Amino acid sequence: MMTTSTVSNIKADDVLNSRRNFLKLSAAASGTVLFGFHLPAEAQAPVAGSLEAMTDINSWIRITPDNKVICEVARAEMGQGTSTSLPMMLAEELECNWADVKMEFASVQEHLARNKIYGSFSTGGSRGTRESQEMMRKAGATAREMLKAAAAQQWNVPINECSAKGGHIYHTASKRSATYAALAQQAAKLPPPTNVVLKAPSEWTLIGKPIPRLDIPSKTNGGAVFGIDIKVRGMLHAAIVQCPVFGGIPIAVDDSAVKNRRGIKKVVTGPDFVAVIADNWWRAQQATKALKITWDYKGGDKLDDAGVMAILKQGITDAKPLKQVGNVASVFERSSKIIEAEYFTPYLNHATLEPQNCTAKVDGDKVEIWVPTQNAEASVTAAAKVLGIPEINVTCNRPYLGGGFGRRGAYQDFVTQSVLIAKELPGIPVKLLWSREEDMQHCYHRPAALYKLRAAFATDGQLEALEINCASQSILEKVRPAALRNGQDYQAGDSFHDIPYQIKNIDVRHGMCKINVPVGFWRSVFHSQNPYVRESFIDEICKAGNFDPLEFRLSLLPKDGRDYIILQAVAKAANWGSPLPKGHFRGLAVQDAYASFGAAVVELSVGPDKSVKVHHVYIAVDSGYVANSDSAKAQIEGNVAYCFTAAFLSEITIKDGRVQQNNFGDYPITLLRNSPTITPILVPTGGKDWGGMGEPPFAALTPALTNAIANATGERLRSLPLSKHGYTLA
């Protein structure tokens, strides 16, 4: 039985010192060696006398006396498997036994003290593995060469006569061997090699294999600690109520009904919230309901769905070019056959099963936080900003995340609130936990979007021109304005301005809309909605031109392109074109996202009551390389559940400047009984790039679904969710 495990640096029943503090106290006694090297090269060693001055190394790897290897992981783990795939990268090059590998979440304090040695803590955009894999492989290879050098030095033999395997260094000629543990102390003192040669993919023995995830055992036996599980000695609890209208603030709070209640410690008024601190969360939460709060809505209470639609329509009118090829206007002027359509996608909530939370303890000019975050460095920055202290004064403990989907990355409002609340009771840890209702109504939503598309045909019946106009709010405008190009948000036009189809005349435009609704990154961002529109309209073109959906797409794609390859792969797996059982219909779509290429085929039937039974979903993904094939397939399966929720059930509606949905009762999610048979197809084509896996499977799935429904019923569904058209998921 595999004994590989996760080392958690958080305990649910107590405050745990930072990893470095713990090591400082225990390393000498345990014999554990901090094994490291400078990656990246510009990282600086800690100053003498600092907490980090125990050894002049960056501890990516720790080797214990019993020859175990502990791998530091900077990226967050929220169920996607990064905390397994990154140790796999390191172990592949280190040549240790996988059963001896454990992982530990890297310290943000160490990261800051060493000039951001770990690269990035951000886990989003399907970047967790793909942007850290090379660094982790180099870390393993560098450590391997240092261990070989230590053995060569000890045995007085050439290093090229030494080999590494299974956690040992061997010198075959003299029949000598030594464990990594026996060599680690000496190896850690050696200068790291400046260049290491990484294995070729053909030499991999671990990468790409189906390896059980390290976090699964503790998540199934109840041992895993999520943010919501944090318990710290002396901890109090906080519940929060935020202004129900976007942008509003509290101007008066009457707490007379709650201040003398049992267990209530304090009522805190923040810039846009009011919180109650108590000895348990239930008392705090019930107290928030009894507060009498006067809000200043700042005029935001006038917005509703009709107002949102009016702004989006104006955005279509004002749209500016993202891509223009050929002469679209002249083609439409002379074409005798034109089709057009309007599509709409609504606001969506992330609906993480774990509501937003953060535990904080403010002590003078220092603060310690325990937070489930997609970006621990951003959490530290947010906490430091609240108190006006250096980031190095923030200790960040990292539990598991009960879902992220983008909500816990760029947006650290729950951290800011937690520190502001804890600041009112210095020296006492306070755990802030949002209610489900607060979580549902105070999200950074996926933007609503409106689309108008037209296609013109030539006299020979072939597609000659495509015009796409879309309008939505910009996420980048608020989060990363420097990423705008000529004032335009190209991300909002993803899958349109980079359309792979070779069409002679294309005009793509986007209108950036100003709407008083907070928007943010949502799983696969605009790839969760734009491909639905593009690939659905491609099927409309196929119907108008009497083209086979597969053959038409293939005819417009370069034959050596990855879109072409992945589309063929999924079509072959689904036996596209073969006879189906009576009443069954198929739909397909293709889309690239996050350096991966994906394609989907959905087989379904539709009852007379519009109940949709999805019988089979085929999703093929070319991610260049696959880190862990088991996790990759699980990611595909998870995307299906999340996508079906968005496609059939979910929408956020606005009335009086506020979200109308409150809980899973009016924002339902897909149930296990609705899950179809899923066939994940991994088609890694190699090359230079590693693609993502957490989001690309989503992109092609919604249009494959709606295309199949159109084939089954003849009804083209141009807005989501499908439940608004009477369709249910059987």
C-alpha cells in the first residue's frame, strides 16, 4: 500500500508556529536537513541573525533521517491535485521513491524574506502545475546532482561515475551506496550546479502516470483541515452583514438589541459591513439579524436586470474592434444569404461549498492569519495593507480550500474584513465566517454578456464572412488595468479575436460596459461563456449551409493544428456519424483555453416535457503534457458537473441594486444522480508548452450540449440557463 502522504502545517486544535520556527527548534534534534538551492537565481539569502539564517539555502526539499523527502509547494490545493503533481515533478528528477515523498505548503514569510524564492503562490487560470513544473523539475535535478557530488567527494571518485536511484547514490565500480539522508548534510554545504539537464519526456517514469493524490486520504477520513475547520486557543467568532446594495455603506448601527446578549463580545462597523464578535458563530450570526442598520445605498438601488440589459445593448452599439480581417462590410452588402443571432449569458456566482472565511490575530504591528486562499501572497498583502505594516510582519497559515473557482484569488475582501474585525480585539484570534446568504449575494460574479453575430454566405454556398459583436464588463479594468491593450479588454473577447477557423473576412468587436455589479474571474473566465456562443453559432451556420458540423469545422482548421487533432480525437472516441439509438442525438464543439486544446461530444435525448437525459459525454484535452493522468481525468469529470450547473440551473439576477438569490434553494447545483457517463480522453501532443487542465475541459462542453439539444428538438437555445427555456436535467 502506498504510504505517500501530505504534511499539514496547520492543526485544527491549536496555533502552530510557522514552519521555520518549528524547524529552528527541532531540526537539530530530529536530524532533518533543509536541502535547497537558489531558484530563481536572483533570490537572496536571508540576513544573518534573521529567522531564516538557520542555513543559507532555499528549502524546496527537506530530507529526513529516515530518508523521506518533503517537498515544498507554493500553489494552493483546492481539489485540483496540484499538491500531488508538483511533488511528482520534483521526485521524477530527484530519483527518489515516490512512496517516500510528502508535501508541505511553502511559507509565505520565507518567500518574502528570500526575494520571492518560490516564484508565485497564485493558483488560478489553470497555472498551478504548468507554470511551476519546470522550477520543480529543476529543483529535483539540482538536488540530485548535489547529492551525487557529496557522494563523489566522500568516496573520492568522479561524479560521473555516480548514479541516483530510489533515494540512494550508487558507485557501481566500488559497489558502494549511500542513502540521501546519509549524504544530505554534506550535500547541503556544496554550491549548486549552475545548469542541470532535465529528463526527456521519453525517460519519465512518474510524470504522466495515474498517481493517487496525496490529499485524498485526509479528506476522506476527516483529518484534512479547511479554513472553516480552524480552531485556535482562545478564539472568538465573527459573523458579518454587508450592505445588500452594491457600493453601499453603513451610516448608523443600533446594537441595543444584541449588546447584552449572552456570548456577544463586540459589534464592529466597517467601511461596508457590520460584524458581531461572539463566543460562538451561531450567536454572532443570530445577533447580526437583530441589528438595526441604516445604509446609504449611494444611488445603487436603482439597478435591475432591465438596466443591465440596456447597458449591454449600448455596449454592442459602441463596440470597438478587436480583430478585423478582409472587408466584412462589403461582403455583407453584396451577400444574398445572411444569418444572424443574439445570445446572452447571465451573471454567475462561484458557489464554493466552503463560504468565505479567514481567522486573524492582530498583535501590535504583527498579524497572523489562517486563510483558505488561492493566492497566499495576495492574502498577506491585503492583511498588511489594512494595518499599514510590512508584509514580512504577516504570518499566513494555509489550510485546504473548500472550492475556489477564482473567488479566492484576486479578491481578498474576506481577509481585509477579518483583519479589520480582529484589530478591535488585539491579541485575540477571531474567526470570520460568512453565512451562505452573504456568500451568495456578495460575490465577484462572472460578468453578464450580450452577443450579436452575423454570417454571410458566398454565391457558391460557402461561408464568406463572420461578424461578432459582444458586450460585457471588463474584469481586467479593475484588477489588472495594465493588461488592457489600447484601452480594450481582449480577455473579454477570448475565443473570438483568436478564432482558429480560417475565414477570409472577420470582424470582432467588444464593448466595455460600466455596470454597478462586482465582477471577477470565474472558472475558465470568458472561456466559460464565449465558446458557447461561438460554437453554437457555428452550428447555426452548418444548419443554414447544410454542412456536417464535424466536417465543416475540420475544413476551416489547419490540418496540422492542435484544434484539428483534438476534434478528430473526440469524434473518433464518440463514433461521430455512426447510428445512434432511437431518440438519441449528438452535438460537438472545440475550443482552446489556457494553452490546452479541448473538444467535446455530448449524446442525449429530450423528453416531451423538455427533460434532458445526457447519456454520454466525451471530452478530449491536449494539454501538451499530462502531469498526473488520474488527476487530469478527475478534472475533466469535475468540469462536467460544474458546467452542467451553469448551463442548466444557475443565474444571478439583479433587482433594486442587489442580488436576488440567497442560497442553494434558488441557486441550485447539479446532483450526483444527474451525472452522465463521462469518457475523458487525454491527447498530449508534447511540444514546448504545458497546458492547463482545471478549466479547458469546460470551454467546449456547453456548446456541445446546446448543439445536441438543437439537433434533438430543432430549438436553438441562445441564452442561459436552459431552465429559463423550460429544460430540466433528468
